[in-house]
Amino acid sequence: MAKQADLTADGELDRDVCKLVHQFVQRLDVHVRRVAEELGLTATQVVALRELSEPITARELATRMSCEASNATFVLDRLEQQDLIQRRPHPTDRRAKQIVLTQAGQRLRVEVLQHLDTGSPLTPLTADQQESLRDLLRTLVERH
């Protein structure tokens, strides 16, 4: 009977954690969408600009954005039309292109990051708590 109670408690804890993670992800999504609206961008453009911290390929960007490469390419096409990125030959892989922010893209990325920091759902946590959360999530993500 004790094992049954342990299984029920473990199951309830698992469901509670999943529910809370889902609710937090929804809050993050709302925050990104609000920033996008404030800056006249789409949410995916905000995420792409957040992730373009250095020159990377479209495939690498898709991985960082957790989307298909074709979706990242669509977002990059729009950013290129807005003169926010350039596609340049990759220095070591002649089949690939690197995505590089233009000066306007760099300025907008700084603005995006500032807006994302303001009112972030993570702000109630201290820097140490945010690091702990990051490390716990990394452990979970890397295991599966």
C-alpha cells in the first residue's frame, strides 16, 4: 500500500511540475508577443533576433529557435527584406551561408533584448535562482 501511495504522490508531483512549466511557457510566449507588438515585429522575428548573437547558419538558427529550417528561412527572408540581416558565404563550408546582423539589425537586437528584459516573467527570481533554473532545465532537456 505504501508503494501505491508513493506512485500516486510521484504522479501528482509530475503532473504539477508539467502544469507549472506549461503555464510559465505560456507567460513567456505572451511576453515575447507583447515585445513583438511594441517593436512592430512578429514573435518569431523577436526570437530570431534574440538568438542571432553571432554569425550562424540558418540550420543553427532553426535549432536555437526549435523550429524547422524552412520556418527559420522564412523569418530570415523577412529580416533580410528589412535590411536587418545579410547572408554571407560561410568561411569553412562553401555550401552554407552565415547569417550576420547588419548595423540596423544589431541596433534592433539590442532594443529587442532590452524589451525582453523589461517585465520578463523571470524577474521575480534572483540571478542565482535564474541560474539554478537554467541548470535544472538544461539537465532535463539534454537527457531527452
